[in-house]
Amino acid sequence: MAKGDSAASLLRELRRRQGHTLRSAAAELGIAASQLSRMERGERAVGERATERLAEYYSVSAEVIELARGQAPPDIVAILREHPEEIRRLREQYSA
């Protein structure tokens, strides 16, 4: 995944990598194909419950999808609040 990719493009990429069609993935997830399609196009938000189901289905951690949604795990937020100096260090280390 390239930097800046959204949850929508992540979900589409995960599905395609595993060789699933939109319809087959939706059926196995127990949701309508139109619902999954809207998530993959960014027209429908990926909620917390959907994140858990999608993560399990695609065999990734829920945190991967949460990060793509722009949400940091609560424990990481707490660590950065306690150690704000790490934000600058992380930026320096990982910025292009």
C-alpha cells in the first residue's frame, strides 16, 4: 500500500490480492455486494463492526484497516500523548 491510501482502496486491494470477486467476497462476508462496493469506492464508511469482520476475512489485523481509516489505535495515541517528543522522531525517521 502506498502512503495516503484510504480504507476504500485498501479493501479493494485486499480483495483482489486474494482473488475474490466483489460478489463472492460480499456473499462470504454476509453483506450485499452493493454495500461492499460502496465501501471500496469510499462512498460508505467502514464502521468498527465492519472493520473487525473485514480484518478477519482478509486475514489482516483490524489496526491495518483502522489506520487506513485514519484512526490510530488507542494505546498508540496514549503512548504519543505521554511521549510527544516521539512524534518528531518518528517523522524524521519515516518521512521521505
